[in-house]
Amino acid sequence: MRLKLTIALFLIVIGSVTPQLLADDPLPSWNAGPAKESILSFVTRVTDEDGKDFVPPAERIAVFDNDGTLWPENPVPFQLAFALDGIKDLIATKPEAKDDPFVEAALSGDFEKLLADNHRGLLQIISLTHSGVTVEEFARRVDNWMSSAEHPRYSRPYDECVYLPMLELLTLLRENGFKTFIVSGGGADFMRVWSERVYGIPPEQVIGSHGQVTYELRDGKPLLVKTLDHVFVDDKDGKPVGIHRFIGRRPIACFGNSDGDKAMLEYTTIGNPHPSLGVIIHHTDADREYAYDAAPKSTGKLVEALADAPERGWVLVDMKDDWIHVLRHQADFERPAHSVNALEKQRGNNRVAEKTLSIASQEACVRSLIFTINGINFR
């Protein structure tokens, strides 16, 4: 894997690849540029046992926000879409529920009201749709919803609307000894139902908002029942708290997309005894996804973290320019024009290079350079 990482970095520099070398790129859905280079360079440095920046595998902790970082958060966060469908089902059996002002706000799309006063309205909606059920029943409801509900824009199941470049990044990190965690303001029990299947992140590595769970022995069967007592909101300042409480190690890599991730980015990168990496996904692609920062349609406001990024050294990923594909299913369709042009230019470079160097000799040149830089023994 270290060989693949160094080859990928070299390819970014020379701007010319062969089909064989392209297969060695661990982030094939990322365009060459500063963001990709920063990520690959960081992983290479912290996994080089002979380098000064080496980090032992046990301390290679990477944390990821979920909504807006691993999958979209528009037109509403997916868990809110789940809750809204639950509210509609509730009203069908209890029509008086629609008189609740927060239910009214939810049905009318007044998300500002739901998120005001420390998410008071959202917690009320979650209370009506999430609490008082066993964890098994809740998981069944989530699973059923995931198998039937579709994203209104993409007309696909929600769990298929995930960012392909981030899936590649998760794989890259795990193959290099990182342990990957979700640290999200979303509900922990909601995400744990599908996180392993969708992201390869097991439920014990999912940290999210949650309320107290109570134990019962009902009809001779042990049960855990969800409540909204003592709610912990895993957002903003709550994220470093959750990391400390449930991981017990300071991350060396953090990936987010909003001001809600600012505290987590700070905790990861400021005063860390190890080399660290902070990355912000900037939503700039209205054609393939959504474009927003200061004025999002629902959640994901990005102002403060964006302003702090240059001073903190956080890497900005421009979704439009840095990603060849955005959503996983979009990889089957035509690339945007800027990516096609880049690939055509790259192919032109390849044709020129192939006149003087065979594929084998190009690989030999790459390996020779890597040997010089990293002292890798290929024998």
C-alpha cells in the first residue's frame, strides 16, 4: 500500500499515467490537486516506520462526520426524512398530533424552528417517532424505511446516495492501519443499523446523539427501551466530548463539512502530539449535488470553519473541482466537462510518453524514484 501511495503522489506531480499505474491510484475518483496530494502525503508520512512522523497503528484514529461528509444532507438530513415519514404515520392514527407546533413546523419545512433552542423542536419530533420502543423494534423500522424510501432528487434508496470519493478514502485509511469512526449529530441508533453495510464502519465505531436507554425484563425476555431522558447531542462542542467518552484517544485525522464540525477539527489538529490532518468538504457542485455554505437549505452551515481553515491548515475539498464523481451511482454516467477535459489532456500526455517509454520502463522509472525518496527495498 505504501508503494501505491507513493506512486499516486508521483503521478500527481508528473501529470502522466499509464493504465497499469492508474490501477495503483487508491483514490481514483479524486482529481489530481492539492486536496488529494495532502491526503496521500499525510497517510504516507504517518505510516512510514522509518520517518519522523510515524504514528503507531493503535493511535491512527480517523473521525468522520456523516451528514454532508459521507452522504448528502439535502433537501433534509436523511434521519429527519425518516422522522417526517414517521410523523405522517403517527398523524394517520392520532390526528391530534398535528396540533403540536413542532409537528406543524416539521410538516411545513420550518427547519429553523426545529433546530432553534439547542434542537428543541427536532428533539420533540424524535421523541414522537423514536422513543418508547425497543432498540430492536427501532432498528427494524429503520431497516424497513431504508429498503422502501427514496431520495426525492436522485430517486434512489437513501443508503445508495453516498459519496464515492469518501468510500475510497475510508478504504485507503483502513488499509493503512487506521480505525475509522463516525462522529455525527445524527442519532447513534439510526446510523448503527446500516453503517457497516454502507461504509464498512461497525456499529461500535459510531458515535452520535442519543438518549438514555432503560433495561426491562418483559415476558421473560431482556429488552432495551429507547427514551429521550438525559439526551446527549453529539454536535459542535459535543463532538470532542463524545470522542473522549467513547473512543478515549485523540484522532489524528478529521473530516467534516460544517461549523458543527469545527470543534472536532480543532480538537484533532491543534496541539496534537502527533501529525494531524483536518479536512473540510465544501459543497460547491449544484449540478451533481448541492452548492451551499453560509446559507444551506437545511443543515450544514459553513462560515466559521471555512474562515479558520487557512490559519489552521485545514484542507478544503472543492466538491466540483476535486471529485471526478460525487455519488456512487453517478460513476456509471458521463463525467462533468472539466473532468473529461482533464482526462483527455492526461491521455494526450500518455500518448506522447508512450513514444519514448514503454509501460514497463515507465514503471521502472517510478520505482527508481520511489526507491530514492523512500528507501524502499523491492527485492
